[in-house]
Amino acid sequence: MSIGHTLLGLLEGGPRHGYDLKRAYDERFGQDRPLHYGQVYSTLSRLLRNGLVEVEGVEPGGGPERKRYAITDAGITDVEQWLGTPENPEPYLHNTLYAKVVLALMSGRAATEVLDSQRSAHLRLMRELTRRKAGGDLADQLVCDHALFHLEADLRWLELTAARLDQLAAEVRR
């Protein structure tokens, strides 16, 4: 996810301080990976330098002065372009799990153990996500659904690979 574009999108609702942006980001998008304050302010600094935000006001605070950031017209255009550009689908044509299976076969190790171990890890995470989804709000449910669908696809691949393991072993040995 583009943090810069996400912060710009949040600023479209009105000017905010950096700590307000962090809180809004974490509340909407950072359930598993909240932003660090340094990341917020370094991103805002870059957006300011690129003319996508401007400092609308500075207020005295208990510590350093608090800047209120606002999105510029260029920032709005940038968000519109980002929202209108589809994300590149990630086909995972060469992933680590496939490499582990092939290397296990090449070394004479049991590739079934690699697959079984991975299947157990996927199922464990799926159970956690299902519990989280049951107790979550709509946003959390949608995030969990996205992850669950990807894990289900991985499980299908694990099953298919297990069914073709003898054939793959024969090809690896050639």
C-alpha cells in the first residue's frame, strides 16, 4: 500500500496534523502494521517537497510547533490517478515455497514434510483470521476475507503439488 497516497486520501477530508493522520491511518488501515510517527512525518515531508501537500497553519504546542497539513490541487490529482490505476496482479510465478519443495526433492529430503508443515501454518493462520473476522467490524471482516481467500488459494496449490510430487521429483532428478 502506498502510504503517501493513503495519507493524501485522508487529507482530502480536510487539513490535519501529523498525529491525526497517524491515528486515522492506524484506525482504518494499520490494524496489523501501524505507522511509526517518523514514517508519517518523513512521508509528509516528501509530499510537501513534491507540492502535493502544504502547511496550512502552525500552532504552538506543549513541545514542538504543530503543523496542520492540507492537500493541494496537485495532490488531489495524484490521488485520483492512483485510485484509477489498477494494482499489478501478483501471480507469484516464482515463490519461496516452490523453491523449498524443489530443493527438498533435489537434496533427497522429504518434500511432503515441507508441504505438510506449510499446510499446518496456513490452517493455523486461517483459524486466527476467522476468529478475528467474527469479532471485527466490516473493515476488519473485509481485510480478513482478502487474506483468507489468498490462503485458500495457497492451500489448493499445496494439495495440487502434493498430488504431483512424484511427477515433480522425476523431473527434478533429470
